[in-house]
Amino acid sequence: MNKQEAILEYTLRIADDSLLLGHRISEWCGHGPILEEDIALTNIALDLIGQATNFFDYAAKVQGEGKTCDDLAFLRLEREYKNVLLVEQKNGHFGDTIARQFFFDVFRKLFFESLSKSTDQDLAAIAEKSLKETRYHLKHSSEWIIRLGDGTQESHDKIQGSVDYLWKFTDELFFMDQVDELLIKENIAVDLTALKANWKSYISEIFQEATLNIPTNGWQQAGGRKGLHSEHMGYALAELQYMQRAYPNMQW
Amino acid sequence: MVKKEKIWELLEQVFDPEVPVLNIVDLGIVRTVEMNDHTCKVTITPTYSGCPAMKTIEEEIQKLFQENDIEVEIESTLSPAWTTDWISENGKNKLREYGIAPPENEVDKSVLFAEATVVPCPLCKSKNTKMVSLFGSTACKAHYQCNECLEPFDYFKCLR
Ligand SMILES: [Zn+2]
């Protein structure tokens, strides 16, 4: 693998995380528990899809095959998507969505803080832009974790259940392989092992206020970064890709 | 040759479709204007990554310049990232008059749950207001309500 291939793969991983989560949250449009929350979730989805667009644009440029952002977003096969399993999980109930978002937002804030210092000017610029939005996302999900955890017995039990279920997908956020190794040497990629302690301590802090427990179950599930997805991915892609598959090259 | 001042004047006639009281110069998204012999290059930057207004704004610029027989090349840049600090004083006044509270100087966003920012009501000027939702009618706004006159209003939230 050369440097160009590594940057392409690296950028697609980030883009796919944003795309799939943005797609998932957009499914809440019109279904939010209250109007304000419906609007908040769709705003966050819009930010994530906007970030995905920027990363896909850059990936297409690096690839240099004349493909567009849309080709990459809509016309790859399931195994070519490299997002983590966490972001493709189903929305479930509102607590499930918030727990998934919270784990991701904490990671993303730390990740973009580091990536904005990358020696790759394009990645750094997109990260700097995305970071400002991610801070709002994190504030939103943190406040909900506290409100649900420290709310009624029912909301507490439900959000603890969401946390317990999704915990097994969190280790994969810190997955690294030869792509990362190659790019870390050039100060392009972020060394994720360095982020993990901060990720966990932030979560502990919020969980303490939310009277929630960090799961102790050690089993972790991974595969997304290698293109091996959970059963939910196919359904998400079916909806995401439907128009382009049914009407190739259609324009909005 | 067209003067640079003329270009800026034209750009002041292009408005943000989501906040129609602000032109794109007041909004601070026009970064640079470069002049060549027969063409000019305008560099703009998005407010938010997923801002759906960017495309409309580009089209508006193209249209207006075409009407004025000026060839324009529009480039979009992400860095340095747009911040609400770039909204002009003039722009902030226009927002207030329109009923949207302009961005307040907020402390570092990374400090969670710091004391909530005081956002004065654009209608009655009372500082006794509350945040209803961090996310409002568009990506750039939060939803507030005045406790005195009960007016619900948009707050153009601080982005730094
Ligand atoms: Zn008022």
C-alpha cells in the first residue's frame, strides 16, 4: 500500500462513519419524541452528511479516477464501506439513538481536535470545520444522557440498557491497522490509542452525573473497518442507494 | 476593467436565503475577491458543513454578475473555518431588527454546562430569556423564548 492508497482508505473510513450515522439520524425526521428534538436530530444529520460530503469530495480527488462524491456515497458495495459497526446500528428507541450518538460524539470531538493538526491540509481543514459542529452535537447528547440517566426510574433503566447493548461496538472506534501506521509516520493520521483515555474519562464524568454505570462486560465486536458489517447495514444501504440503483445517474 | 469596489458592492446584493436580512458580505462568508484583466475570482466559505444555502448563494452570484457582464469564478474554501465573529456589526444590527438575536460572545464551547449565555430578547430587550432548544429552524440557529414578553425567537448561535 502506498501513501495515496492509504489516504484514500483513511478518508473513506471517516466519510463512511459520517454518512451512515447521518443517514440513521435522518430516519428520525418526522418521528422525534418532541418537535424540538425532531429538529435537533435532523440538524445533526445535516451536519454529518455535510461533513461526509467534504470527506468524499477529498477522497474522490485523491483517488483521481474522475469519480464524484455521489459515486462514492451511493454506488459502492456493502463490503466497500468502511464505517464502524456502531454507526450502522438501528435507531431503536430514543435512548438507543442518544447512547449511540454520545459514544460517537465524544470520540469525534477528540478525533477532530487531533486531525485538525494533520499535515494533510485538506483533512486538517475539514476537521477544523467539523469540530465546531461536533461540539454542539456533543453538548446535545451529553445533556440527554444526564437527563435520561438521572431522570425517572424508567428512563434510567432504558438508557442503561442502551449503553449496555452498544458498549460492545465502542472499541472499534479505536481500531488501527497498517493504513494508520503508515500515515501516523507522516503526521497525517491520528494515533487513536492516545485518545482512548480521554474518551473514557469524559464518558465516566458524564455517566457519574447521569448515575449510569460503564459496562464491565469485556466482549467487543468489530469488523466494519474491514468491510464486514452487521445485518443492519444491508437494509440501511438498500434505502440509501435505492434511487441511484433504480434510476442510474438521476439528478435531483 | 471593473473596479474591486464594484465587485464588493455587487456581492452586498446577494442575500443568505435562510436569513434574508443578511447579505453575504455582512455574514462574513466572502473571504477574498481577486481581480484579473477580464475576470474576477470570489472565494466563499460555508457557515456549516451541510449548509444547503451554499449552492443557492453561488447561483445567485453567478446570475447577478452575468447581468452585469462580469465573468466570475467562484471558489469555495473550508479553511480557515467560518466563525460567527465574522458577522459584521452592521449585520448584527440587522439581525436584531429582524427579530433574530445575534451571536453573543460565548466562552469556550468545550466547557460543558458552563453558565448559560444570556441572550437578550430582540423584541423587548429583556435579558430574562430561556433556551428552548440548542437546534433551531436552520443549522445556524438555536431556539429561545423571552420570559417577559413571551416572544419565541431565533438565536444566531455562536460558532467558534
Ligand atoms: Zn421579550
